[in-house]
Amino acid sequence: MQVRVATADDVDNVARLMAAFRDWWERDEPTDEQLAAGVARLLVDPQTEFLLAGPDAARPAGVCQLRYRYGLWYDAPDCWLEDMYVDAEARGLGVGRALGDAALERARERGCRRVQLDVNEANPEALALYRRLGFDSIQDPPGGQLVLMTRWI
């Protein structure tokens, strides 16, 4: 399995995979053009990385978006695993696991103390993958479930 950090030359591959993720969620937006523009913008942002993976380097089958920021509570960078998607025909081949392992390694290389993500409980395959990678929904201390809350403005 080949995993690599996307470069500015990978706009089309990243946008294609992000559009497939959008379609998997049965959403209409962002448009393909908006995705391509957004990906191009993020690929030059030093606080963002996209990882690409798959058995064929010429046509990646999976993508992972990582966002970095300073974490006050740990006096170290934090990593937010924003998105991970694997094409349907590549599922079960280890692409998701390879992306997850690479994401954790990239975060370590950047000095991050933690990696966080959100996952929809209606996506049991992703939930199981993240648990196999060592993610948990319990915050200790003080205990209890972490809850992601959103308000659209």
C-alpha cells in the first residue's frame, strides 16, 4: 500500500475523492468546482495536509485530510482528522488502515500530542476502523463521553 502527502499537483485526485465522499453522503454541495478550488487553497495552507493512498500510485483510492493548530491545554500542536474516504472498490484492502496509520505518524512528526476526529455512528465501518486505530470517545479526566456539537450560522 502506498501512502503519500498530496502536493499541489494532486488537486484533481484529492478533489475527485472528496467529491466521491460528498456523493457517498448524498449531498449536492459543494460543487465539483468549489471542491477543486477549496482543495487547491488547502494544499498550499501549511496547517493542512491531505494524504493519498492506494495500491496504484497513479490513481489513489483513498484520501485523508489533516488540519493542525496549536493546543493550549498541552502546549503542543493538535491534529484534527477532518475527513477520510476510501473508494468503494478499494474497501477491505487496507487503504483506510494505511491512511489512519500514516495520519498518526504525520501528527507525531509535527509534534502533536493528540489527534481528534468526529465520526457518525451511522457509519459503523468507519467507527470500527477508528477504534482499531486506538481512538476512543471517553475523555479522562473528568470522564464521560466527548460530544461534538454544531451550530450553523
